[in-house]
Amino acid sequence: MQTAAIAERTHDDVTLIQLSLSASPGAFNQLVRRYLKQVYSFNYHFVQDVQMAEDITQETFLRAFRALNRFDQTRPFKPWLFTIATNLCKTALKKNQSAPLLLDDDAVEGNILENIEAPQAREDSISDEGLQRVMHQALENLSPSVRQAMILRHVHDLAYEEVAEAMDANVNTVRTWLKRGRESLKIYLETHGGLNQ
Amino acid sequence: MTDSENNLIEQCYAYFDGAMTPDEVETFLSQLKNNPEARQLFDQLTQLHQELKNQALVEPPAGLEDRILGALEQEHAVLSLETIRRRRMLPLKAVAALLLGFGVGAVFYFNLLTPQGDSPQVANHASGKPPVIAEVPRPTKVSLPRKPQLTPAQLAMQPTPSPFRIRPTQGVFPSLTPIQSLIPSPTLANIASAEDTQWDDSFETLYYGVEDLNAQVAFYDEALAGEFPNIN
């Protein structure tokens, strides 16, 4: 038992999955602890609702657990987990009419430009809390696709191909989203004092 | 944002992504050294990249982990219960399959042992009910060889058959008369022209009747020869 516990703490994803499949439920608990923050953050930025993000996060892990025997162990676990989360977020947004209003890329860009042109009191240096708020605002102003691509690539360090797989999109489309997201974020943060000039 | 700035941003992210060759990295870093504006943009993007990583990760609410682990535990319990049920059902299924196989085998073996065709099938023997004789296929009716039909004229031309070794009595059995005298010739003609089955039946009766009569005659012949050797 102690050996299994050590293995759960130290082993990689594939080993933990194999342990889970061999009737060791504690192994999957370790996977939950390992990815809970990332999955919750991803879901939160996608649906922008705390309660919904919690429910989707729980459902993501439950579905992953049920489908674990169908998971291709030659591939990385994290993109597969984010694929489940992405699908659940999309379904939840379709069901919930109070989903983020900015679903259109053009509308989002217009919103960003409007915010840029609006007079803002800039501070040379802002607090961590202020920076966090500005960063959240910057992310929220991105369209859902661009935001998810940015988070998957730059927060969760997924490769372009993995981002494309998780979002069920073309790699070139993902590159376009990322390019647009970087530019928009930079402009927004420059305007709102999130970046040091 | 100018095109050169966009290109520089792409170069910076290619550098962050590790998508540059060593030569490209060397060229890029030398560009940053020589161009202060490019260096400033690179620093901003580095900060943005780092802040994005730091700030985008949101701390999950307290209790979410326990909630998920509890749900997983329930899920695991359900799966375990299903597994246990399947395992418990396994011996019962095996026994049922064994009984079914034994029953089918017994019926097959019983059928092999039962003679086919010669003896009637006995059913419901084990149920206590009176045995029911199964229907036995009726044997094919075999008709006797058909006697060639003769016209009445041909019959008249034919000599009177004398199958009976009846000799004229000499007063011992005055009542014994030749059989042909008992059968009128129109009757024979009627028999010959009758339907097959009817004719066959009549002819059979007639034939065996004659045989019996012939046997009686022989018996009396032998008796007469034994008791009255002086006759003939």
C-alpha cells in the first residue's frame, strides 16, 4: 500500500493511469490533484462563471475517469483532459444563455479598440492585485476561441498541435488565433498599464 | 502596430516557443542587443508571457477538490458494485449453461438410442399420463400383379382351368362337385373387368379359397388312399 502511495505521488501520468485502471482509485485522485487548478482555470476563463466552472471541472474529471480505459496511453494526458473540458464548456455555453456575450471575434476586436480609445488613468506601476485584474480584463476581452488558444498555449504549455486537437481546430487556425491574441493582449495591457513602458 | 512590430512579436514568440534554429536564435539576440526598441518590446512580451502564466491560473474554490474526489469515490463504488454483481452472476450463469448443455445433450442422446421407424414412439412416458402411441407411417400398399384382362370372347375360347385335382366321385362324396361349376362364367368376366383393387381383392379371395379347397381335396385323397386302397 505504501509503495502504491509513493508511486501515485511520483509517477508520470501514464503510470498513474495504468494504476487507476488496475483498481487503484487513489492513483486517479493524484491526477485530479495534479490538474485541478489548470482545468478549473481553463474552464473559468472559458465560461467566466465560478459555479459553472466548478461543475464543469467536476464533470471533466468524472468523464475522464469513466473513459480512462479508452484513452490512448501513447499520447499525452493533459491535451485529452482539456479536450473533454473544452467540449463540456462549449455545451454549457450553448445551454446557458447568460454565457459571455463576446462570442464574435470582430465584436471583440471592436470592444478592445473602444477600450483603448477610452481615456484611462494609467499608473506607472500597478499592484499585483491591479495587474491580476487588468490581466483578467484583457483575457475576457478576447474572443472565446482566441482566449482558449492563448491559455492552452501560454498557460498550460500545450504544443500548437495539442491546442488544435483540444479545440478541434486546424493548426493554422490556432496560429492565427494566437497571433491575434498576442497583439490584442499587448495593446490592452499597454493601454491599461499592465505592461511597463 | 506596424508590420515590423508584428514581425518582431512573432519572432519573440518563436523564441519563447523554442521554434528557432540556433542560427536564428543568434541572429535574434544580436538584433535585440543592437535595437533598443526591439529590446523593449521583447521585455514587454516576456513580462506579458509571465504575467499571463501567473495570472491566468485561478485558484479553485475551497472544497472543490473534496467534492470531485467524493464524486469519484461514488463513481468507483458504483463500478465496483457492478463488477461484484457480474462476478456473482458468473457461477449462476455457468451452472445454467451447464444444465442447458446437459439437457440438450440428453435429448440428443435419447434420440440416438430410440429406434426409428420399426416401433411406435412413446411420448409423455415420464409425466404419468397413459402412453400415447405416436402415429406410425402407414406402409405402402402393394398390389398383387394385375391379371391380364381378357374379353368375354377370349374367356369363352380358353379351356376351363382345372386347378383342382378333383376326380369324379364314385359315390363316396356325392356332394363334392367341381368348383368351376359353382362359379358362373359371367362372374369371372365381371371380375376381370372390375376396378383394380376390387378385382385384386376378389381374385385374392378366390385364389386362397381355391387353395384351401385344394388342400382339402388332397387331404381326402390321402385319406381315401390310406383307408380305401382299393379305390382307383
